[in-house]
Amino acid sequence: MLVTGTSKGIGKEIEKILQENPMNKVYGAIHSQDKIVTNKVVIDLMEEKTIGEAVASIILKEGKIDVLINNAAIFLDNPRKDKNLSRIDNIEVEVITKTIQTNYFGALSLTKAIINTQLNKDYLRIINISSGMGRLSEIKEYAYAYSVSKLLLNTMTIAYSNIFSEIPKDFAMVSICPGWVKTDMGTQKGLINTDTAAKYICSVIEREKADINGKFLRYGEELDWYKKV
């Protein structure tokens, strides 16, 4: 199992919950580290090389990565922190590029690398931590970079789930919106604590392929890909 973005917030809680089961071999990805820590790997989603090295190191030790939780993300145009600077007409293109590279292209590269290692296996679960802001109708003048990055992440779920639905293997990919969570990103005004969010995300791993593949879920509710309903 590999969970990205485990230095804090939801990712840290997910890693903790999964490690409670001694049968799970859980690796937490962090952006950088000053010392070697057991079951931690360094993945910089802006650097393709670190993705390949991390995947290779886990495969060498465990022989597989059958669960991936794409949790790592950045929210540089967060209107909860600075509404004026989060407007599209005030966002630097560099901010949009970095956000999409981290939240989408980095996740896509890691996902492709892991799928390639699992082609001769029978089981795979990939959970993409998305947002309700990643729906087409939710693209606004504020938080444009973040919303587009999550929209793109959702398209990855849709595209790969179509492939997975056509093969007999127990492969599934799902997007999850954890809601407004109390984290550095969500701020302490969030309505959901990290433990609640992490427990829900971990519970989805155990669900049947038919119940989750190609779905956009939020605490038992299936969201529409395009709009609020």
C-alpha cells in the first residue's frame, strides 16, 4: 500500500489507520526527509525521477503495490486564505502550472507506474482524493487552479475505470471527496475532522469493484461528475 502526502492532515491519518492492521504493508510518501524513516519514501510529484525510484524501492521489498491513495495535493489559490489573490485574473500562470503538475500530472505519473507493476496481478485499488470543486459546474473565478486540477484528476478516474471495467481482474479506481476537512488546506473552520475523513477513505478500499469503480463518492453519497444535483 502506498499513500501520498502523509506528513500531515488526512494522509497522515490514513497511514496511521492502515498500519493498525499488521497484515498491511503500508508506505507513506513524503516530499522530502532529512533522515531515513522506516516505511517512508520520498516522492516529489514535480520530479518524475523520484516517482520511479519510490515505486521501484517498494516493489523490490514487497513485490507489489496493490493499493494507491493519491492524497498529496497543493492549494495555492485558496480563497479561504486570500480571496483576492485566488481570483483567476490575479493568479500567476506559474501557480496554475505548479498546481496542475502536482495534483494531476504527478498523480497520473505515479498511477501509471503502479499499474504497470500490477499487470500480472489480480487485485488493485486506486483512490483519488478529489473535491466537489472538481466538477465542471463548480469551476469559478476563484480557486481556478485547484478546481481544474481536481477536474483533471476526476477525468483520470473516469478513463481508467472504463479500462478496468473491461478486464476480469479485480482492479478499481474511484474518486473521493472528503468534504471540508480541518487541515492546513481546509483551515480550522473545516466541518470534518481528519480522523472521520481518513476512516471513510480507508473503508472504501474493502468495497467490491462493482460498487466503486468509476464512481465519485462522498460518505456514502455518489456525486455527479458534472454538477451539483
